[in-house]
Amino acid sequence: MSDEFSVWQFFRDGSYEKVRDHVSATEAMDAVRHYTDNVAVRMGVTTHVIITDGGDCTCFEWINGEGVVFPPRPTKELT
């Protein structure tokens, strides 16, 4: 159960690639840090990066120019 995440990066031409497969949550987030802070991002080539779980559900999404869009941040402070 610990190695069930995949990381995908998407490009402005509509293509995409899986950059990690069946990795831990920690390894997936390490990959996200790499793929969201590199030359391809600064040039606008990489448009977004996602993490999917073992059921192929998106559990994290980053969009170039917007940052993390999923999971959404709370809209109000919890009391």
C-alpha cells in the first residue's frame, strides 16, 4: 500500500509522461518538487503535474502559474 502513487507531467503541446510509477507518497512529493521547479516550468513547457493513487484517482494537482490547485486550500479558518 505504501508504493501506490504515480507522478505525471503534462506539456503545452498536449503530450504527457509518467515520471514515477508505484512509488511511496514521500517519493511522489519529492518528484513533484523537482518537476514543478525546473527549466521546463520556467520556459512554460510543463503545464501541470499530478499524482495519482493506486485506483488512478488524482490526489494532487499543480498548474503552472497557479500553484497547487488540488487538494483545494480551505476557504475559511477552522475554529
